[in-house]
Amino acid sequence: MNILIFSPAWVGDMVMAQTLFKVLHQQYPNVTIDVIAPPWPYDLLQRMPEVSNHYKINVQRGKFSWQARRDIARQLQDKHYDWAITMPITWKSALNGYWSDAPRRTGFLGEMRYGLLNDRRKLDVRQLPYMVQRYVSLGLEPDAKIPELQNIPQPELKVDKKNAQSWLQKLNFQQGQSIVALMPGAEFGPAKRWPAENYALIAKDLVQSGSQVLLLGSPKDFDTASEIEQKSGVQLINLCGKTSLLDAVDILSCADLAISNDSGLMHIAAAVKIPQIAIYRSSTPEFTPPLNDRAVILQAEFNNLSVDRIKLKSLDGIEGFTDVSADSVKLKIKSIL
């Protein structure tokens, strides 16, 4: 069985996509899985042993990128896939499955993809409340029972131990002192980001109690991380924008605790199976929880039925919102470290 999959475009979604890859291997022991992925989460495929071949498609967010899609199609034209699965719901994302000439082309109907898909699935959010259930369902027969969340195989990224050790030496971490990673970013927007002053309070407490604290994130998070260090009044290690995505995987694997918003790095921390505290503000763990038995989830209170919290980019002026307190995070830290 040769399967071609067009992956999601976000880092966290790519981590969760590994649940589908694992289920396909359970269903078809001799399966070959090839994955097409956009640039942003692409490197993570190197850490997923379920994937045989991976192909980067150089698309831009919000752009059709016709030429890039045609280039990948030509590259794969002699692969003879049996099945193409499109994970995103956009019309353009289903093109490569269609061009692959796979006899079975599966995906949610999404943007009216009648001609592109011949195994069209209805997205019933009541039957598929979790994102990973939606992903896994695409690898099952249409009438199959969808596994409960606890029965879905969790993502687990491979770690390059040599690279991890190299980073520990480069950062001059001291043995015997706990390593705590703070990840203050969230690509979706400020509504997901716990305030910098709260992270600063946590960082100060951690350093004063003897922990080594680093900040991980993209270049966009560098200024926020600098603000956290400045407000904390203690020395932190700001790695935002200074690591690759795979470096972040390896560094996180060495941490004794990760504290983050609902973000791509939250899902990476879950996939390297370290203790973590996940802070949910506008989003909800009832849709995209960290798939990690060692995760602690803290949820802000949101008592306002007049707005769709999931779609909020900012919480400014939103009534009925009570944030996760720094004290509640401190209590969880004490129970872990």
C-alpha cells in the first residue's frame, strides 16, 4: 500500500498529524507513507519514523502557488500511489492528490472539492470534537468507529541525542540544576499568549530557586522574550529565533519542565514526553490538547457566549474573561520540580 498525504501547514497540526501516520501503520503493516508539506512544519517529518519520503512544497501562506504545486506533481508522477489523503480542507491542498492519479482520494469535503476527492468525508464536529480524531478518521473506512482520545496513539518525535548534548554544552548548563523552558509565543495571535509579566514572575521564581531558565520561540518572539527577561530582573537564556525547529525538539527533550501557551512548541514538548504546563486562554484543550500523559493543563475562564472564543485574535475589551493566574502556575511547578 503506497499512500500520499498532503499535510497541515502549522507546526502543532503537523505534530498531531503523526497520529494519522501511526494509525495507518497499524492498519496496513507494510504501508509506505509519503508526505507533502509546506516549509514551516516540514522539518518535523525527519523525526517521524512512520514517514518513508517527504517533499517540501514551496508555497506561501494565503497564495495559490500554482507552479509549486505543479512542480511537486511532476516530481511524483511515477510513484503510482494507491491512496491520496488530503488533511487540510482548502481546495488548492487537494490538487496534488488529484494529480497523483491515486484511485482513492480522501479528505473532508471542505471547499466544495467534489471533483478532486472521490472519498469525501463529512466533518461532523460533534462526532469528531478533537483535531486528532478528525485526522485519524481520514485513515479509517467511512463507517469505522472513531477511537476515543485515550485510544489514539500519541505523537512521539525522534530526538537527535548528539545534537541535544551539543546544545547543553554550548549553553553551559550545570548538572544537578533543573532546566525549564518557557515558550511565550503563539503564532495565531495575542489572544493565545499569556502576558509577558506573568512569564517574568514565573522566571524570577524559578531562577531564584536554582533552575536554569531558557526561552524558546521564533524570531517573532524575540522581543517578547527580551521583555520577559527585563521584567524578571534575572538572567535568562533567550534562544528565540536562534534555533532551528529541530534544534528546539532536541533542546526540549533535555528540559525538566516546559511552560507554554497553546502553540506549536507546546505540541513538540508533548511529543518528546517531558513534563509540561500548558496554558490555554482563548483556545480550548477540548479541541487540541497536548497528547502527553505528563501534561498539566490550565484553562482561563471564559464566560461570554456572545463571541466565538476560538476565533479571537485579541482579548482586549472582551468581557467575561479571567486569565490563568501566575500563582496557579507556581503551584503546579512546585508539584512537578
